[in-house]
Amino acid sequence: MYILAYERISQNIIDACGSSGIANLLNITKTIVNLIQIVGPILAMVALTFCFIRLMTNPEEKKYKAALKNSLIALVVLFMIPFLINLTMSLTDESFDLAKCWNNAEDVAKLGEDSTYVDTTDKPKQDIIVTQDDYK
């Protein structure tokens, strides 16, 4: 079952990406984009809070208003860009190969985690032989 699942996913990735190395690279990129989607708006909200505090202490300063506007724009962009990338890739899955590779990249990364040892012989397992005298 495991080997059949690996071959199916592997064939999809080879057809879409050309190799599983590209799929692993896209999985890392996808993880970074998702991390930016979470951490970026949090940092933008902290910056927005500081801008509000500065603006409350000196409401006449125009550069604080500009900084407030820039922080709001950064907050929206940092949340929406990764969301739009993931939405575009999921909607155009069958249209082009990069989207198919992007969507299957997580399956390739998770596939290695589930691997187990498969016996190829009926011989019993033996301990590692450390001394030369123990060889038969």
C-alpha cells in the first residue's frame, strides 16, 4: 500500500515538476509563505500599535499619520499575498504544472515521514558485530 501510494504521488510529481527535489523546494517555499502569512500581520499590528501611540502623543505630526497608513497597507498586503498565492494555485491545479507541483509538494514531504522498514529476506535480524572474532 505504501509503495503504491509513493509511486502514484511520485509519478504525479515527476509529471508536474520534473523531479521530487523541486517539489521539496516548493514545500519549503510554501511553508515560508504560510509563516509570513501568520507572523507578518502580527508584526504589522505591533507596528500599528506603536504608530497609534505616537499619533496620540503628538496628533499634529504628519509623518506619524503617513506611518499609520503604511502600517495598515503592510498589514493587508502581508495577509492577502500568501492567501492569494494559495488560492490561485488551488484553483488552477489542472491548468499548469507549477500549480500541480505546488499542491502536491506537501504530500511528498509527508511521504518520507511515514516510511517504515520493509524486510526483504526471511533471515532473522542480527545484532551489529563489533569484534572480529564474532564473525562466522
